[in-house]
Amino acid sequence: MRRLVNDGKKSVPVRLMAANIVKRLPPKDWINEARLIQRWVRDNIRYTKDIYGVETLHSAEKVLELEYGDCDDKSILVSAMLESIGHPTRFKAVGFSRNALSHVYPQVKIKGQWIPVETTETGWELGREPPNIKNKIYR
């Protein structure tokens, strides 16, 4: 996933989309840059599960083109968009039981703080994490 983000953040269509989303904000409004990009991915990229029995990962450009993806695809896109305008990101893989990881979302670092960027849940804002996490790793 990290390689796909690193490739995606240099992609002209990905960077152009991110820049267009934040262009009306005042300069250096970092938190609202992250907020607007999180909302755009949440509201414009449909959450769709992977092919049954097959784990797929799409590039940020491909997710932008398809306009759908699962949690890892949306995480790749939102991370690439955020990094394309200078915001560091990392992934948080979580599980809702102690023995398995079943979901991933990114975090963005703003003013020294890691902030959740969940994009799969309708209406969720920047900073909200899924409830009942029993297991987690950071990448």
C-alpha cells in the first residue's frame, strides 16, 4: 500500500484533484485541507467490497478513475492526495476481534498529532475512528 501511495502522490491527476479540492482555502489551513480531502473521498468514491475471495489493491489513479474501492483502495487514494499536497500519512490496520485485522484507514500528521482519516462511513468526519477496536498495527 505504501508503494501505491508513493506512486500516487506524484500522479498528475491525483495531485490536481487534491489541489482543486483545497484551492479556495486560505494558505496553510492544514486541518481544513485534510478535512476537505477526507470528505471528498468519503462522498465521491463509493465503498465497494473486493471480488469475493480475492484481495485487490488499486493505484490511487485507478481508484480516482473507477470511483469505487474498498477500505484499502480508499486509504491509498486519500493518503496519496494528502501526501501530494505535503501532509504525511500512515496506515492503521485494525481488527474487531483479538485474532484478526479486518479494516484499514490512514492517519494524517498535522502539527505533530496523528489524526484518523476514515472514508468508508457515510457522514464520518476527520478525526473519528471506528469503535470497538480490539487489535491494531501501524504502518
